[in-house]
Amino acid sequence: MDQRLSFVTLVVRDLAATRRFYVDGLGWHPELDVPGEVLMLRVADRVVLSLWALGAAVAEIGEVTLGGTPPVTLAHNVATTEEVDAALEQARAAGAPSVSAAQHRDWGGYSGYFADPDGFRWEVAYNPGPIGTSVLP
């Protein structure tokens, strides 16, 4: 099996609110948009973020647990500390229910976090190391 990730799927309570946040608020472009079922956003050359309505997800995969802070984070790396601050401000303006201010980290970078409407945490990071720069466009 190849070492790769093709889709990241997040189950969401209110797909319309999720769409407003990611598409209208953050300005991301849908790759596939099926109202009431799924919203897919290409987030890398061969990686798709799939936002799946709760009912549609349960019908296919069975019961899911919602609520609290999921034990996973997603990350969006940028090239400068100023871009970190700007992205966090954009998330705040888009209605992110939680945004933490960016700060310099022990690992040498600068990052902060926001939550989407379902509480999924996104880190916005400037990582000056080789692995950080390797993921930038």
C-alpha cells in the first residue's frame, strides 16, 4: 500500500453552516457540493477535505460520536508570521466559535488555532524548518 492520504472526512452537524464557514467565510472553492449530503474541497494536489452531513455519514459508516474537542487537529501552513495572523483574523470574521492568538512556539515556529462550526481545530502555522517549508505551494 502506498504511503499517502487521499481524503480527510469530517462528520458535521449542519452542512449548510459548515459550507457558509468554509466557502463563504474562508473563501474556499468546492470541488463537489451536494446540499444536505457532502461538501468536498480540494486542499492539495491529491488530497480532498470531505465534510459529510451527519445523517449521510451515519447511513454509511454507522453511529458517530459528536461533541467536545475531537482528538485531532488539521493544519494550514503559511510562509510568514503575518500570514498566520491574517488567516486567524479571517477565521474570526468567518464566525469561528473559537480562535486562539498566535504565539511563538518551542519548536521554532509561530502558530494559533481556530475551530470550525463543529469544533474541529485548525492550526495556522509558520514553520521555518524543512518540513514546514516542504508543504508550502
